[in-house]
Amino acid sequence: MTNRLGGPLVGGLVGLAAAALGAVFLTGGGFDARVLAIAAGAVLVTAVVAFVAGKSIAAPAAAPALQAPAFAPAPGTGAASGAIPVGQLQDAARAAQNTADRTVLVETCIWMRDRATSPALAQHLDGAFAKVGVTPVDATGQRFDPAVHEAGSTVAARGPADEGIIARTEQIGYTDRGRIVRHPIVTVYRGQGVRA
């Protein structure tokens, strides 16, 4: 059995040198054997254990770079499989970030549109919304759908046919390229109730 003395001995000597420097700096420039013993204790224990085990405390050699296995699509499927190129992952992450950024900008513009007191500013924002695919949603006259509308209040229906129909839109909603950004807040006709 052959023991590798180079690794543990070199590692131990380097550790002792580092501990000695630490002892000098910790004591304010003077040498103190007690500080050296405390600092060197862990290094000596590690070197002894490595020597007994026949291991090295030096850093291991760098592992070879991992290669992605070469996969071939199943015959006749035309499907490509294997690792996803980093560029595609970055493109997807960039697209998700762009969508989030766009949502913030659209919501901010909607907030400004709600507070616009100038008709010219409101008209300018409406024109900009139309150019980028943001559409206002006025749900008056539609059947109430809780997935699309937010009920703000109810009023008595004029007749049975009006029950569940939106009487008026209290706050206009918005969609961005078909995706709901803000649900319209609506007043819904409710039933007349049971008469005795």
C-alpha cells in the first residue's frame, strides 16, 4: 500500500503558514504561541486524518466538462429532442420579462386615463391604446359573467328577461391583445323576487 505524502504534507505546511500569519495579525503584530496553536489545530487534525486515510487535502483536479448526450429523434417522428439551446431559454425569459413590463406600462396608462381631466389627454391616451392593442370594455347590455366582469352593485330587473344582464358599466375595463388587464365594474339586474 502506497501513501501519498505530498498532498497531506504540503497542505499541512500551507495551513500552518496561514495559521502563523493569522496569529501574528490577530495579536496586533506580535507572535503568540497560544493563538498559533488554536489556529493551527484544525489544520493539523485535517492533515493527520488525510494522512491516515491516504487522501489528499489539496484541491481535486478539475473535472472534465460534461457533454450533452447526443439524442436522435425516433425514426419517422421528425421530432428533435435533446438539450434546449441556451439562446432559446434566454429568448423565453426575455419574452416573459417583456410581457411583465408591458403589463406594468399598460396598467399605468390606464390609471392615468382614469384620472385624465383634460379631454385632449384622454383622447391621446385612447388613440395610443388603439395603436398598441389595448381595448376598452364597456359591458352594458351583456350577460354578467363573473370570469369577465366584476359586480359593483345590483338593481331590480324590469322583467324576467333582464335578470343577469348588465344594466350599466360603472368603470370601464380593458383588454390587452385579448387578455383582460382590468375587469369592468358593472351594475347587474337582479330578479324581482318571489311575490306572495
